[in-house]
Amino acid sequence: MSLSQSHADDQSCGHMCLPFETEDEKREATLAFIHAGLSRGARCVFVGTKEEFQELGTNLEEAGICTKRAIGRRALLHLTVDAAYYENDGGFDPHKTLERWDRMIDDALADGFTGVRTTAELSRVPADPEWRKILWYDAQINEPFARLPIWHLCRYPRSLIPPERVQDVLRTHPTAVVRGELCDNPFYERAELALSDDVRARLDWQFRQLRVQQRTKRRLEDKTASAVTAATELAIELEELRGRSR
């Protein structure tokens, strides 16, 4: 599994995007994400095709998880994209989707699970009106996901999704899995900014991000310098003590 177990177990990463370049990259990150959830007692929901779910089950077996038992106790569930995100009329309603996840969390906790892990893939390029709904949904769920026991891995094939929409994805996900590494996303924006067309406000925010990054770098450098000084002083003291005991 290329996504490290410690990263996959990180409970602070409620909303992650996976802008993957290869099927292997997607497969390994998804496996690590679901494996970590099952190992931590979460109910895991895989959204995709039946064939993809069967492949995941095989990979979980190879990684030491009894898929049949996980499915039997409803620790591992399969939903189609339509069942997870679309209404009977075929439309995507972000408000109803949020309500659906709220009910799923309540059901999982009532059944004794620690929370919910879910992963889904955007397998087609939606028209602009639907994309705006998806963007709104992705921007709005970050606050509730930060305080509720739910973790979501959004899969986006870079070969399919236009570059400008991949940029939208980065603006609405606090963390990103890039080539097997879980990264804090410096391009993540608050919902009101991500959904705004105010170029000046975005520019001001970008300048603030640059200053925050520089201050963080300075603090790390100061801590490193202090640690080196402390280690040097300790080594000198130990050497003096050795000399006195001779």
C-alpha cells in the first residue's frame, strides 16, 4: 500500500482528494484508506461499480482482511454512484446528500462502529451547472466533516477531469493524496472563498498564505537550531562528567 498506514489512519483528515494519474495509484490509496478504516472499527462505504467493489474485496483479502466477514457484519458496504448521490429523478441534490451522510453516521454509531469512511469517484465530466453543485457540496462539507466521525476520499482521474476543475478540487479539499503521499493542501480555501469569483479576495488570501508559510519555516528553523545547541551542550556536560570520574 503506497499510502502509508500512519497517514491512512490520520483521524484529522476528514475530507481528502485523490487526483490520481494511474489505476495502480488509485487502487493502492483506496485499499490503504479502507483497510485503515476497517482496522479502526469504522463502517466503510465504497461507492463505485460492482466490479470495482469485488476487486477491492480481493485486495483486502490479500492485505489480511476477511472481506466476507466485513460485509456480513456490515462493516463494509457497497453503493452505486446513483444510490449515494443522485435522487430518483436523476439529479444531484447536495443538501439531500449531506442529510444522507448524516443518517449514515447515526446508523453506524448506533450499530457500534467508530464512524464512517467513504470513498467515491467522479467517473464522468459533469456539465457546468452540475459541477457548480458538486463544488458547493465539496466546499460545504469540510466544517461538518471536521467535527463528525466521517472521513471521505474523493477520487478524481486526472486523465478525465479538465485541469481547471482539478484546481477546483484542490480549493475544496483540506488534504490531498498525491502519488501515494498524504499532503496538507496549501491551496485549500474556506468555503466562502472557494465559491467566490472575487479575484482580489483570493489574491489577498494567497499573500497571507505566503506569510504564514514563511513564519512556519522560521519557527521550524529556530526549533532546529535550539535542538542542536541543546544537544551540543549536553554532549559537553557528559564529556566533563566522564573526565571527573576517571
